[in-house]
Amino acid sequence: MTKDDIVEAIVKKTAIAKKDAAEALNTIIEEITKTLSKGGDVTLTGFGTFKVGARAAREGRNPKTGEKIKIPAMKTPKFKAGKGLKDAVR
């Protein structure tokens, strides 16, 4: 399913304009992104929680040459599915 598919599903279920559905979805994505970039969590009850995780710096290898490389520490987005989503997938 793509972003456009989600917009179409919103249009069918709510009978709002496609432009408004796309704007609503984009706003949701922007707000989740903004909150995560500030280090916050986003919890959608029954669906799941978006969090920011930390990865420590480590040493890796270039797969082509086998040369050792340093991989810097970084923050990564993480998602943990909620009970409602887990039950729906089972």
C-alpha cells in the first residue's frame, strides 16, 4: 500500500476531497517527523508507538574491499506495534 492508496481509502470512507485527505495525511506525517526530530515519542493508542533510538559508534567493514571503516553513532526512528495492530495481524 502506498501513500496514494491511503489517501484514496480516506476519500472513500469519509467522502472528503482528495486534496483535503492528502493534506491531512501529510500533516500527520510532518507532525510525527517533527516530534521524533526533537527526541519525543508519538503514541497512537491501539496502533503503536514511534520512538527515537540510539546506535553506538562501531567498526564495520567495506564489503568490497574488506577494509575497516568507522560507523558513527546515530539516532534512528523505531516503531513498536500496539496490541490492536498485533491482534489484527494475527
